[in-house]
Amino acid sequence: MNASIGTRGLILEEPLLWEKGANGRRGMSLPRRDVERIAVSESVRGDQPDFPDLSEVDVVRHYTRLSQWNFGVDTGMYPLGSCTMKYNPKTNERQAALAGFAGAHPLLPAPLAQGILELLYLLERYLCEITGMDAASLQPAAGAHGELAGMLICHAHHRHQRRARSKILIPDTAHGTNPASASLCGFQSIPVKSGPQGMLEPAEVAALMDEQTAGIMVTNPNTLGLFEENIRQVAAIVHAKGGLVYCDGANMNAVMGIVDMQALGVDILHLNLHKTFSTPHGGGGPGSGPVCVTRALERFLPVPRVVKRRGRYVLSENFPDTVGRLHAFCGNVGVQLKAYSYILSMGAANLKRASQIAVLNANYIKAKLTGAYHLPYDRPCMHECVFTDQIQAAHKVSTLDIAKRLMDYGFHPPTVYFPLVVSGAIMVEPTETEPRENLDGFVEAMRAIAAEARENPELLHQAPVAPKLTRLDETSAARSPCLSD
Amino acid sequence: MRYLPHTDNEIAAMLSAVGARDLEALFSHLPADCCRSRPMELPEAMTEWELDRHMDTLSGRTATSPRYRVFLGAGSYHHHIPASIAYLLGRSEFSTAYTPYQPEISQGTLQAIYEYQTLVTRLLGMDVANASMYDGASALAEALLMAIRITRRTTVAVSKAIHPHYRDVVRTYLRPTGYSVVELDYGPDGRTDLGGTAGIPEPAAIAIQSPNFFGCVEDLQAAARTAHADGKALLVACFTEPLAFGLVKNPGSQGADIACGEGQSFGIPRSFGGPGLGMFAAKKDFMRSMPGRLVGKTTDRKGRRGFVLTLSTREQHIRREKATSNICSNQGLCATTAAMYMASLGGTGLRELAELNHDKCGYLKAGLAAAGFRLPFGAPTFNEFVVTFPADPDRVYRRLLRRRIVAGLPLAAWYPELAGSYLLCVTETMTRQDLDDLVKEVSA
């Protein structure tokens, strides 16, 4: 294991919260009681919740130890395809924690919230400028929420045309959330097969597109890491039948400053601020999934919207055709302002360079690993590349084994078994923030694992051995679920 | 740029490794008519120090405590956040990790979420809780969709005393589906008039918020009886202030089938309304109909305790269009925050803090009543209540604003019949002096 930066160190055990502490301990300072007690009637008063009592030290040790069982972007390379695990700048955290942002109540009268409203207004404008779209709403709280917003807009558009439509085209390379978001709007998903090059074929779309079909949900660059080169023809076919083109912008990190989404024929696009715009993933959230649209669809955007009137900013709900409200307030503002901070730190030239380097890094890994691993689509890739376990399968080694073994080498595994159209997919997205020596280290580890697969496959079946735990029994977890103590 | 590590030499070497002449050449296969015709127009890149200054300026143009005394609640609450929590959240092993798909190197996130799920079930008196949703409003919408799936019915009854924004979100989610939403009026004491359910044929769910938008503690037990008398309908109990369950009866003990709401109060800053935390819990029978991520307990190959994401067969990446929801994430870090907060308070601390909120709020209520102001609703409250200012309430409100007091939320925009009434919130962050000052200023 010469290629390994993975080593073993002292990791401490830590019980569950309620397995420690003692009744009467306190981990938080309570304010002085400066008012008298007021009795609560028996009909209202409930039992004290059954929480453990812990001291501040108990709590701090607990979470510090837990954190040491985790792997984050700050720990090491995290080449998770389609997730854009780039570095999360620390200045963004400083900005989001400023009292005027973190302490702002969402229902403050507008004159008392001008700073934050201006920031949201500008961020919408910047996202439009970066994507080439005309208008945006920051309200969706995550990528899938942005998809839902997009589908609601699509639904509202057709309703206003007085032509209800029942179906939507979804390529077989799409994220699983796409069909789920569409079905929330009552659309039936019609799968579209990608062609032999891993891209949408206009003829296939033309054969399926009709006047009962609301539109198409594409991802571009797609989940194979390929640019949909026929996108304009596809969009023209969809538009000719009165449909809309929705683009999942999860992979925007490949094309900032390079592609104009509106020129592709895209009507609706969602972004993931927690991917392209560097905000941390937080172990699963909070994210932020703004939705961007063309001028023609602007009237359907969620409310409230930030509006500028005579130099002052207000939140307005006065948009009669809106799809409505999607979030209790304005979405994940604490995340949005980290993205704003990122855009201002980067500027136009660095954002474009980030996309260029992201694509360079992926092509570099593709070039270095071709041969060691099977490459199902040998085409120029964008910001990610997809391999399979076809070569290793001969030694009864699967994608899962390769992924688990990578942990021992000190790398977070790539996305595995996705996209579904590729059997045993290994999807690598290095992002622009990984320097060359880390890419070389990853390549070396992957090559070493390929050698182990040939020479000592059992090593891979037993992997991982370095982390705190070995492989976990997911089958019995699902068969008899235990979701709480 | 400090986030872009590549030197020109490295780029040149890598370009030659991939066989490209320059960086532009990496994109030469893109059709020309897909590409931008002009560079992006964005402000010039700022240094870290320029950015600090810019953000300090914007931040300074927002009214926050201690400069202002803000008596606003209505779904977003000001509670003290211990320094220990902010510090622990700075552990980037938590914040810079992805969804824990690789459990062997994500046990920190997974155990933290398992603990969160457990604490939520205990707080709400429910059997199972998920790993969280986007916020309280979307959690309510998902709860009603879940009730529709379970009962195979198409109408939901929603109390008018539920946060107006939550009801808006429910309408947004349900509009394209053809399901209908019927609103239940509130009675003279500020609580939902359950008599309104009589005329609704076959409701899938009755949704009640407690404490409700007016701060009133609802009779959830009566609501459960009403829902269950029908044999099929579910009681969906929602909330915006989970701290209340440190003192008042929790939804589970009152017969709720699904309990959901906003968890922002538990250690999460207001941040202009987000990120928050959608808490979501249900009775055991409904576990497989629940939306959202779930963490379950299991063992590794050596028999040691560990945790994994589980029951993913309900979810979109496997079930695709038949999934229980399109949600493929949670508010992981916010759920972790809430767990840290609940752990820091403990059972006795939560009780004490809830009592303090209740009593301070009661002190202000009594003060305003003694000063002659009308409190239109008689039902018991927790840390919010409605007060009616006398003639020309707008003028009073504006005068207080000039004195840097935000005297609650005017209700007329949502409830025209409550013109002149304001929703006031008092948490532990207000001192007796703050409360006395408010009474004095409004009476002036």
C-alpha cells in the first residue's frame, strides 16, 4: 500500500448521548429568572422530556469524538461525482455568522432589513448573469426543492396556456429526484434512452414528444460527465410541440463563463449553491437550490420576491400568477449569503477558470486511469468521468469493493452505481480545488487497487480495514429497522 | 486565487497529459452556438479584506439585538445559543462532509442523526422521527401528502390558526395534484373551532398547530378525538416553537398521528428565516410511508454497533417516480445543531428554559392587560400572544420603531378581522426591564 495516505491513529469510543451524563447536570447557561413563576394548568402541563442531563464538557467531548469518525472535504479528496465536493472557503462562514445576517428576523419591516435584502437581490442578478437566464428565485432550500419549483413553474405555464399536460420526458441518465419531483406535479415520467455516445438523440426525443407532454428534464453536462451536444435540436423539438426545457443545473461547475444556458434552449434551470457555489454540504444539508427562468416564465416564480423600488428593497408577494410559496420564509438565506461571498471572492475570471480547471482535472484522471479501469464512453469529458468495474469483475471484485478499498488509501470513494445506465459505475468528480499531487495520489491508489484486484482480491472483499468500523449490515438494518433508542 | 491551487506550469503539464493545447481546447467539442458570446459581468474579485468590509456594511444595515429590541416570533425565534454549539459546528468533519452514503467513514454524522431522531421522538412523544426536512412549512406539506397516501383520500382540513406561510406552502404543494384544502376557522378563545370539521366529507387529515400562530395552546386531544371518530382521518399536529414541549403536553401524548414543525429554536440562528429544520415524526405504523432520510442502527462485520441510512427503498433514487417524496437530503447540520442544543439543555434544562419563556411572556401579558390593553384571546399561551393596540395602532408601532423596539407582527395582512392586533413574542432573551419598557412605551 505504497500509494496510501491512509494510516491508523488513536480514535476514541463514544457512547450514545443517553448512555452518559447524570441527572441534574447542565450543559448550558440559563438566563437569570427576573420574573415570578406563573402556574400552568394541569390540562396544559406535560411531562418533562426524557433527555439525558450532560455537562458542557460531556457535550463537547461527545461531538468532538463523533466528528473524528467522519471524513469531510477538509479531511481529504472527496471525488464524489455529481456532488461537486469542492473546498468550502472559510471566509464564507465568517460572513454568514455576522450578527446582522445570522440575527436577522425574517419578518422585520423592510426598512430595517435593507442590507440583507440588497444582498439577496444582487445574488439573484449574479446567478442570472452566470447562467444566462433572466430571473431567479433563491427560495428553494435544496436541489430537489429547486426541481420541484421548476416543475411547478412548468405546470403553471401549461395551465395558463389552458392546455393541461400529463407527461414529461426524462432521460435515463437523470438524477432519481427528477421523476420524483415531476410526479409531485402529477406528470408521468416518460424515459428517454440515451444514444450510443451517452447523449440524447434528437430522433428519440422527436418520437416521444407530443402535445400531451409538458417538456423535458435534462441534465447538462449530463450524469455521464458529457456535454449534451444535441441540446439545441432537442430543445427545438420540445418547443415546437409547446413544451418547456428544464435543466438540472447540478453540473453547472463545468460550464461557468463558458455556456449560455438560454442559448441552449433552456427555459428553467435550478442551481445547487452547495455544489457549484462552494457552500458546505453539512453531512446532507442545508443546501440551497435557486431556480432560474426566462423572462417569459418570470411571472410564475415563487413568492415572496425581492423587488427594488426607488432605491429601496422590499419583499413583494404581489405576483398574481406565481406558483406560490415554497418555504416558510426566503429559503436558506444563511447558505445563500455564503454563495454571494464566494462569487464576490472569485469574480468572473476566476469562476470561469474554476470551470476550466474542474474539466482539466477530470480529463487528467480519465487519461491516467484509462486502461486500469474500463471507460464506457471514451469521449472528452466535462467535470467528471465515469468508469466501471468491468475489468475487475473478472476477479470477482465489484465497484463496491473498489470504493471501500479506497477508504483504506485515505480517499473518499467516488459516486458508485450511478448513473444507472452504466453497470457498476464509478463516477469521479475531482473539482478544481484538488491540486495535481492529490490527483496523482488518487490515480496511484486506484492503480494499486486494480493490481490488488488481480493479485489479492480478498483484500478488497475485506475492505475497508482502516476506518473505525468495517462494512455495515445494511440488509438487517432495513429488515428490522431501529430508528431510535 | 487562493482556492485554485494550479500553477501555470502544472496546467501546462496536465494539458499535455490530456492532449489539449490550452484550457479553451478542453471545450472545443461544444457546439459554438451553445457558448457565451461575452464574458460574465460581475463585480471585480474582492480580497478577503475588501469582502469583510463589504459584508460588515451590509450586515450593519439590519436591525438586530441588542441595538434593537425585537418582539417578533411567528415561526422564527430568538433564543440564546451557547458558544459551545457554535464552536462544535465549526468542526469541519461535520460541515464539509456529504450525505453519509459511505457509513464506514461517516459514523460521526450517522450517530449524531440517530441521536437527533431519538431526541425528537422523545420530545414529541412519537414512535419514529426522520433525519429532518427543509423547514416546518415544507414538513407540514409533506405530512399532508403522506396522510393523503395513507388514507387514499383527497381533502385535508387545515386550521386557520396555522402559520399563514405554512398554509401558503401547503397550497403550493397541493395545487397541481388536484387535492383540496379546507380551512377550519378559529373560535373566540383563539383556538381552532373543531366544529368546522363536521361539513367536510372524508378528510385525509386534520392539521392543527400548537402552540398555534396566535400563541394559543390548542386542545390536541379533542382534535385527535374528532379526527379518529371518523375511523380513518389522521391528526397532523404541527408547531413552530418546539421549546413549548418542555412545558406543555407533547403531540404524541395527545394522540397525534404525525407531528411536524420547525426546529429553528434549538440552537439555529434566525438568518432571515433559513436554514431552519423541519422536524418530522409519526406513529410506528406509518414508518414506511414517511418521507425523508432515516438513520438506523445496525452492526459491522465484527458485530460492533454502527449506523446507516436505511429504508431507502421508499426513496427517489430507488423508487424514482413512486417515491414517498422527492427529498434526497435533510438539513443534516441543522439537525446536528438541534441535537447539540437538546443535549446541552438536558431534560431539566429544557423544562426550566420553557418555564422561563412562559413566565416572561406571562409577565408582559399581565403588564399590558393591567395597562388597559385588550388581549383578544383567552386560551393559554406559551411565549407568544396577541394584543390589540387602541386607536391608531400604526402610529404606536411606528413610534416604537423609532425607539428601536419592533413591537411584534401586525396581523391585519393575514387576518383582516384582527386589524390593530399584533403578535408579540417574549423569549428568555428579554429581561424584565425590556418588558417594563415596552409596556411604558406603548402606554405613552
